Amino acid sequence: MFSPYYYYVIAHRLYKHNIPFLPKIITLLIRLIFACYLPYKAKIEGKLTLGYGGMGIVIHDNAIIGTNCHFDQGVTIGGTSKKIDVPIIGDNVYLGAGAKVIGPIKIGNDVVIGANAVVISDLPDNCVAVGIPARIIKYGIKKSDYV
């Protein structure tokens, strides 16, 4: 119960019911208590697991995240200063510690992104991506084999 995602769900529901001030307060508390920026405006479709209590995770306000994703500490999901769109993350995605997903890109379902990878282009379903910039090293994987 004591996780940033739990409080995000409360803030997001309040936001959906047009309650203006409380979601902002809850997001600020998440930031102060967990050292994590998990904004109430982000669209998280289902369960999200945040490694190490979400420490250092930053998610853009307009990001879209699928179900059953797992983000380790230090993950950044955001846009760029010159483009309006932000990443769309599919279902069952694992982002390793320190991974960055930047710009208007789409990450497929059942994708594993390695630690400290910087993803700046689209990734298809069922693949492993590592490096700076991230490149696909394996296709047709099962996420359960890696995580």
C-alpha cells in the first residue's frame, strides 16, 4: 500500500472527477516522500511496479503507459523541448535502472530495455534493447526469460 503508484491512483481518480487542487498536492507529496515524479495527468492503464519505491523515476505528464509494466530506479520517460508528443509504452514492458525513453516514440508489448539504455526510436513487440542510443539485440523474446 505504501508506494507511489498507490497514491498516483488516488490522485488520478480525483483528477478524472474534476477535483482541482488535491491531485496536485498528492503529486507533490509523492515527489517529496518517494523522490519520484509520477504526475496525476499521466495515463497508466494498469498495474505499474516501481523498483526501490520509485526512487528517481520521472514520468512526463502526458505519457501513456500500458498494463503490468516494471520500471527500476532512475528511469526517465519524457519528451523533448522541440517536440510536443511523448512516449507511449506498451504492455508488459521492463525498463532497467537508469533507462531513458525520450521523444515521440512507441514501445511495443513485452519489451525489455536494459539498464542505462537511451531509447530515441520506436521498438517493436517482443524484443530486447540496450545501449546508447538503444539498439535491438534480440527479437522474439519472452519477457519472463529476462525478468
